[in-house]
Amino acid sequence: MLSFARLITTFFGLGYLAGAGTWASIAIMLLAYFFLPESNLLGRIIIALTATAILWYLTEILRAKHDYQDPPFIVADEMAATLLLAALLPTNLWVYLVAFFVFRLFDITKWGGIYLLEKWPKTLGIMADDFAAAGYAYIIAILFNLLIQ
């Protein structure tokens, strides 16, 4: 189970590349854009929440086994937050691009109090800062969507 957890939480090894969080977010945005059911918001949310629960569980397995704080090779946090962000957005390439760039900006810089969340214990601390960054990205992307309509 441990090697399976490592395989998934590193997104099949993508987590070992430089800029791993960005690469994982790009991959998830592309997968979401092309494969999430566009007209079924509830289905999109169920898929995202199910994936988040699985990624959370697998991250906790690795974190507990190796006493990790927030290792850069685990990109399950970026994967889960990006997927939930994409699931909530209208399927529009420009909106997705804005959301992606804002998400990465907030995830990397930890602005707006996000830095406080990564200090939370265990897997909650690993995941919380990414979901907060996704929250900021969602707000800005929705405002952008309203501007372009």
C-alpha cells in the first residue's frame, strides 16, 4: 500500500520534477477541462470530493510512515485543490487559465494568511494551504468570468 500511496501522491512520479506543484496543477487542469462532465455540476463536485478523500488518505499514509511535514514531491495537495477548483468553475479555457495562474501565485507566495494554514498539524496542514489558495483563485476566476460575459 505504501508504494501505491507514493505512486499516486507523486502523480506517477511527476512530484520529483522541479516545479512539481505547477506541473501537477497543469496536468489536473487539462484533465478536468477535457474529461469532467461539463453540464453536470453535482457530478463534477462528487468526482472532486471523492478524489480529494482518496488523495487525503494516501497522503496521510505517507506522512505518518515517514513523519513528513510537507515534502515537495507529494503533489496530492495541489492535485486535490486544483481538481476541486476546476470542478466548480465554468468550463471555459480563459477562466481555467486565470484560475490556474492565481492558484499557483497564492500557493507559492502564501499571501492572505495562507502561510498560517500550512502550520496546522499532519495532513490537514499539507492540504489546507492549497485549498485556501484554490478559494482565492475561485473568487478571482469567477469575477473574471463575469467580466468576460
